Amino acid sequence: MAAAIDSLESEWAKVYYQSDESLQRKAYPGLIDKAAELGKRFPRAAEPKIWQATIIATNAAFQPSLEALSSLKAAKRLLEEAIAIKPEALDGAAYVTLGTLYYMAPGWPISFGDNQLAEQMLQASLKINPDGIDANYFYADYLLQQDRSAEAEEYLRKAAQAPLRKNQYFADSQLQNEAKLALASTQQRKSNTGKNKFQAIFTAATYNAD
């Protein structure tokens, strides 16, 4: 099962991190079928459910709105099943993905989006894997969505410095690059904010002096 999971993750990463949306649209259904077949082979394992949910959720971006909402709910159910079976599976990946769904999905009454639950899930993933790229990056992304950039910097820095898995070097290196870019952007915004505050103070002081 471990080899099959590694293969599925590698295939997904090659699709997810390439820019041709038409190829992504064509590739995801086949990956969903592979994940479902793996789930049938190992019905009591958490890992296939996690990857089935991940692929279903990423494919939702290419579906009409109602189908996409249905897909997100299906992914949520699979992740909850995975957590019930083995919370620490794939270094807490089910918590990472579920937390991400909670803060990206629309809230009630449209869907199940919930920022409070998102933070709980993402913090649970960090308890399992405090140094992991995924756990740190997606918690940082959540914090940025909540305008908590000062807190996000710590987790982006951890993601940018996290060790890369040999068996998933491509996927990890891609996410690590995103973490580095997000960290640089956050630091640049902070620097600009500081300059703007200084300029405002300088302008006010000049005006008052006149």
C-alpha cells in the first residue's frame, strides 16, 4: 500500500504543479479512479481515503458550482473517516486537508466552511508533525487569510526550512518554493507598511511645522 500511495502522490503532484489547466482537467478523473480503486483494496486504511479526498477536492476547482460543493462534502466525509481510523496517518495529512477545506469552502448556508474548525484541524496537524512542510505552510496560509501575517511568518519560515522527503522530493520542493515566496511577500508588505507609517508621520510633522 505504501508504494501505491507514493505513486499516487507523485502523479497528483505532477498534475497539480503544472500550469496547463486543460491537462489538469483531463488528468484528475483518472487519478480519482485510481484512488477509489486503492480505497477498495484497503478499505480499513486511512491513507487511501486521504488521497482520494485530496484529489476529489483539487478536482472541484474544475467543476460547476453545485458539483464542486458536492465534491467538497465527499472529500470532507473521507477525511473524517480517515481521522477516525488513524489520525496520525501520513503525518496528520487528513487534518491538514480538512482544515484547508474548512477555511476555503464557503460557510453556511452554502457549504461547511468554518474558520474556527479550520484552525483546530490545522493545529491538530502541527501537533502530529510540527516540522512538516504541509502542516506549517497551510496553517500559515490560513493565518494570512485571517490578516494575521505576523503569526504566519513563523510557520512560513518553518515550511521554508523543513526537510524534504526523498520519496516525494518534487511535491515538497514545489510547496517549499511557495512558502519561500509567501514569506518574502509577507516581509515585503511589512516593510512597506513601516515605510508608509514613517511617511505619514513625516508628512504630518511637516504640515504641522508649516
